[in-house]
Amino acid sequence: MNDDIKKYVERVKRATEYLKNKIKEIPEICIVLGSGLQVIADSAENVQKISYKDIPEFPISTAPGHKGELIFGKLNGKNVALMNGRFHYYEGYHMRDVTFGIRVMQELGVKYIFLTNAAGGLNPDYEVGRPMIIKDHINMMGDNPLIGPNIDEWGPRFPDMSNAYDKDLRELAKNVAAELGIPVYEGVYIAVAGPNFETPSELRMLRWMGADAVGMSTVPEVIAAAHRGTKVLAISAITDRAVPDDLQPLTGEEVLEVANRTGQLISKILSEIVKRL
Ligand code: HPA
């Protein structure tokens, strides 16, 4: 291992030790709250909030709609850690810092990682304001958190991705959504670096590649989760139509507004899943 990687592992362990000494109970599930998806935090009880800036070695998030704190507490009787604010590649972080929080959660011992995000609907049949359960991804970010010497202690050099979005968790999510009467899609998420929204020609290409939704996050975290064998469930809020022949000008504020609305539905689905795990 080179020095960079050794230092990275030490940083993750330092942050983890700090948290282990602070929190009352080790979480079983980590939920990453995407842009505008903070409402999930409202249903947590007995919460203990720890600001990223107080955790040694933890990066600080700068994206709009992202807070920068870990919330430990109970959700439907289960110990959870909510990551309120994630690290995006477009903010200028190294991929290893984008996935720093995931590495800390794995080191803490979480069994499941749930990820949420806001995404543009490439599939012309998709309606804005609906959740999409991610069944698979395409990494078009042009980078990968596992580049560099492999951390053998965490996982293999060439991780398997055949079930990165755990099939059983997806089935459970679909069943729960149906029971709650919430219409959901199940589709392929394609990740781009951003930060600009896509041109019509780029959207045409992304759709042609086989994706149903496009966004600027989640994929690095899922790769890090798969590396260490952590089970993943990921749900996108479809916040806008990313359909080239029907494209309206789009702002980050509009995305946040729809994400807030869709977040209520995603929050209901995730709380019910947590209960049944
Ligand atoms: N493109 C990329 N990222 C996004 C979009 C989009 O249309 N909507 C929300 N995040």
C-alpha cells in the first residue's frame, strides 16, 4: 500500500473511533439523504446530531440543500445513522472523500446502506415527482473511488457488481410502496460528474445507453458499499424531465422543490422497510 492509501485508512479509522466513543448505540442501517430529501430525518427519534466539522478527518459538504451532519437515532425501533449532506464529485473532492462517510459507516459495522438522490427522468414515460427504485447503474463520471492500490482489508481488487442494488431489498421496496399506495418506477441510474445539467445531445446519448434517470451522485457510494459487501437500496426522486425533445430550462431550486415533495413519499417507503428488516 502506498502512503496516500495508508493515510486514508487511518483517517477513516480515526473518524470511526471518534464516533464509537460518542454514540450510544451502533447503527444497523445508514441512510444517505440526498438534495431536498432531509424530511426523512423528521421521523427519527432520540436523535443525537454530530456535525461533520466536529468529526476528525471528515470532509465538509458545500452543496445547496445539504447540511453536513450525522444524525444517530431510532427509526421505527431500529438504530439508524442518517447522513444529512453528502459529498459530490463536482464539489472538487477526490473520489475517496466522496465515499469517506460510507467507509466510516462500514467500519462502524452498518449492515445496510440506503441512498437517496434527486435525478432527471430520461425515460419519456416517467412522471416528475415519483420515486424510482434503482435496479442498476452506469458509471459515466469518468472516475472511480477504488482507483489506486486496493485496500485488501476492506474488499477485493475486482469487486462483483452483479447484485450491487440488492434484489431482495428492491422486492421489499416495491411491495412496501404498493401497500402504501405509492406509485414507483424501477430503473437504471446513470451518473455524470456535473455540475451543469446535460445538453439535449448528452441526454439523447444517456438514454440511448440504457438509463432511465440521470444524476450526479450515488454511484461512487454504491461502488464503495459493494467493495465491502454492504447491502444497498437506492431510491431517486424524479425531479425533472430530462427528455431532449421536450426539455425546459432547469434550475437547482426547481430540483430541490420537487425533491422536497417526493422526499415525503420516499421517507414513508424507507421507514416501513426499516421496520421490516
Ligand atoms: N440531470 C442531472 N442531475 C440531476 C437532474 C438532471 O436533470 N435532476 C436532478 N439531478
